[in-house]
Amino acid sequence: MLKKLNKQLEKIMPLITPVSVIAGVLLSTYIKDYSFLIPWIFAFMTFAGSLNSNFQSLKDVILHPFPIFVAMMILHVVMPVWAWGVGHIIYPSDAYTITGLILAMVIPTGITSFIWVSIYKGNIPVVLSVILIDTFLSPFIVPYSLSIFMGQKIEMDYLDIMMGLMGMVVIPSIIGMMLNQLTKGKINEQLGSRLAPISKIFLGFVVMLNGAVVAPYLKNINLKLVGIAFVVFCLALTGYLFSFFIGKFLVKERNTVITMTFSGGMRNISAGAVIGVTYFPSAVAVPVVIGMLFQQVLASLAGHFIARYYNKRLEKRESVAL
């Protein structure tokens, strides 16, 4: 039953996050007081997602270092610089919005990128390595990246942010991988498949609670909010485009290009929203939360584009051969 439920939830993944954001805004009066549960729920999701990987995956860093290096450069140099530039051009005097745009780009790659990479037959070892490395480095990368880009404009408790990321992402990941390693993968077969649909449901709850916290900024729809939504959509879209074309230019192999597209385009946006809501004024979290509306939808569109692109190339080769 849980496996069937998981398959059904996978089909509606592009709808889960937008619906959850809207529900959170509408029900904010009733559920906003439960926002303290967000880090705990997210830690469970990270733990469940890490049950299908182990420390052997890190060996691929040594065997295939270049694609991983390129993916990390896209995630933490290309896209944050791009967000910083766009933010200063469009919102030159709004430090909170600029910080929110940068935060949406410096957070680690999305764990759900593994799902999309596996669906479109990408390079599994590389995506696992990127997720693991980026997750482990995120407590250091996120606060210091924001410090570099924003300087003293935004006050942050760096130690608190690092500890939050350690609790939500790093420690649950280590525990999940240790269990996978010790049981030689049996834990994923026995427990991981059962927790998968629960994690997807919990994702909806996390998004809903985050939506409730920033509801005051999303309820009053005005030109600024619409403008931020458009900018966030364009930034997220260019993340997939940059990752695809950089991958095509530097790496070339089909399965690795697919991996880089999803790794560079997706973000652990729930973690970003938690950071924004917990450690910053609500205005900073608005661009990140709005990004939840587009995350899975854009991933679905990117997968469709990739499939059509490579299918056309295959048909062309076959016609030439004939």
C-alpha cells in the first residue's frame, strides 16, 4: 500500500509544493504556532532520504572529480553571483529582498534531485556525491556566502545557522548513511521504501508551515510581490539552463549532463525557507518561499526538455545510419 501511495505521490510532486504554500497562507491563523516543528520534520525527511546511500558513494569524488567540481561551482559561484547581480539591478535599495534572492541560490542542492536524476537515467554516483558534499559543507557555505555578498547589511548568528543546518541536514544524513553501511543496504529495502511516502507528505507539511509563517507577505498581493515572484521564477529557470549548457560544454556525457542539470537547478528550498524564517526578518524568506511554487514544476519541465532533446538527437543519428 505504501509503495502504491509513493508512486501516486511521485506523480503529483509538481503540485504538492504550490498547493501546500497556498494552504499554509490560507490556514496561517490556525497553524502558524506549530512552526517550531519545522526543523524536526525536516530532520526526519533528511534521514529518510539518506537511507539509500552510504559512505562508499564518496569514493566517486576521487574517481569523477571534475563533474562534481563543476556542479559545486554552479551552485555556489555562478548562481549566487547571478542572483546578487539581478537583485542589485532590480532592487538596489532593498537589502532584505536581495538577501532572500541570494539565500535561495546559496542553499545546498535539493535532495529530491536524486529522484529526478534517477527518473531520467542520469549519473547516480555523481548526484549522490554532490548531495553528500554540498550537504556536509552547507553549514559553512551558507552563512559565509551571505556574509561575503551582503557584508554587514544583515545581522546573522553564524553559529546558530551552522548548528541548525547540522541538526536538520548533516547529522540525520550521517545517521542514515551509517545505518545503510552497517546493514549493507537492507535498511533501505526494509525501512526506506516505507518512509518514502511519509517523507513526501511531510514535505507538504513543512512547506505549509513555512507558508503560514510568511503569510502576511503573501496575503497582500501587490506589484512588488508579483515582481519578486517573476524574478524568482526567472532565476530558478536560468539555474537549469546554465547547468545544462555548462554541462554540455564541459562534460558532454549525456548521463552526467542530466545529473548536473538537476543538481545545479534544484535547491534544498525547504531548508532555505527554514533558515529564512528562523534567522532573518520575514521579508528575507519571501523569495525563498515563493521559490517553492516553482521548484518541482521546473524540475518536471527540465526533465521533459532533456528527454525531448536527447530523443531528437537519437532519432537523427538513427536516420543518418539508415
